[in-house]
Amino acid sequence: MTLFVKAAEDGKSTGDCPFAHFVRIVLEEKGLDYTLQPSTDDTKPSWLVEHYGGKLPALRHKKECYVESDVIAEYLDFFFPEPPLKLKTTKNNNNNKDMDNAAEKAVEGIFPAIAKYLKHTPDGDEDDLELKMVLDEKLKTLEDHLGSKGRTGPYLVGNGESFSLLDCSLAPKLFHMQTGLEGFKNQSIDVAQQYPNVQAYMNAVFARPSFEKTLYPKETVLWGWGNARA
């Protein structure tokens, strides 16, 4: 199994892509062996460019290749079911589906809001403040979900006891938000003060071994967003 991902500035280290990070967390949670292949436009294999448009991340498993992080994650969870990262809806019980829907709604649109705010320059102008307001609204929705009645665990789905694909996906995006707020926006949103449930969630997912093992330096994140802000 080989995972092709965006390379960092040096062309060799792992780059800043949160979608690739998502897939790597899934691989680690499943305990799967894989080779990591950071790639630039010049070092992508020809078959990846010719048949898959050079899209990253790309997972090559035997003769199969999958692109798009959600597709890769679903593939891994289906063919390597232990531990399960997606709740299964049974014919006679739709509770799991309802729990999935509530969690998905809580995170809907949060990464586009993060990306638009971090990329915007100049910082602090009228448009910047409007983009900040949009991100604040998304964080408030997530805050309310994480603080909803009946939750007994720190994670997104259901009562929060089970770590899921949705957590694997959201954790890297919140790491990018945290790093970008510090590096570009003068900590304009104080997550710990304004959104304590979100901060507690970040603390929990950032502390998982799968996240820590696949983490890249904050400097790499700032390099990636710095290019987007140029």
C-alpha cells in the first residue's frame, strides 16, 4: 500500500495537505502498513498524472488506485473493518444514521470558512471581518453540537464515545485553523475562551496517537497557507 501526498517546500518531506493527513490518520487507526510518498508535480508517477489527473492524496493498493480523501477513507473502512470508524445503520434501527447526520451537519462548511479566512489579505479589512464572522458562526454551531445534552464522550458522532471517520477528517482542518490563526490572524479568534467545547474537542483529537504520529511541523502549514495568501 502506497500513499502519494503533497510534498513540503523541500520536495521530499510530507506537505501540509489536511486531506492527506485525514487518510493517514485512518491508516494509523486501522494499524495498516503503508509507504508514504511525498510528491511534487515533477515527481508524481506518470500513471497518476495520465489516469487520475495527478490528484493527491492517492492510495495505491495492489493494482487499484483511489483518489479523493473521502473515497479513500471509505475504501479503507470497508475492506479493513477493524476497528470500525463508521457507524452502521441497520434495517430496524436508524439511530446511527441520525447520529451521523447530526454530526455531519455540525461540521458542514467549516473548512471552506477556515480556508477563505486564512487566505484573505489584507488582514483586518472589511472583507476579512466578514469572513471571520462566517467562521465564528461555524464554530458556534460546532460548539453547540459538542455541548448538546446526552453526550458522554469527546468525539463528534452520537454520545461522543466513538472516534469516527468524521473526527479523522475534522482534526487536521482544526489544526490548520489553530496554526493559521496564530500565524496570520493575530489570534483573532480565541478558541479556548470563546468556544471551550471546541477547544476540549481539539485537545482530545490532537492527543490521539494516530494524529500525533502523522503530524507535520506548524512551519509546513504556514508555508502552505502563505503560498495561498500570496
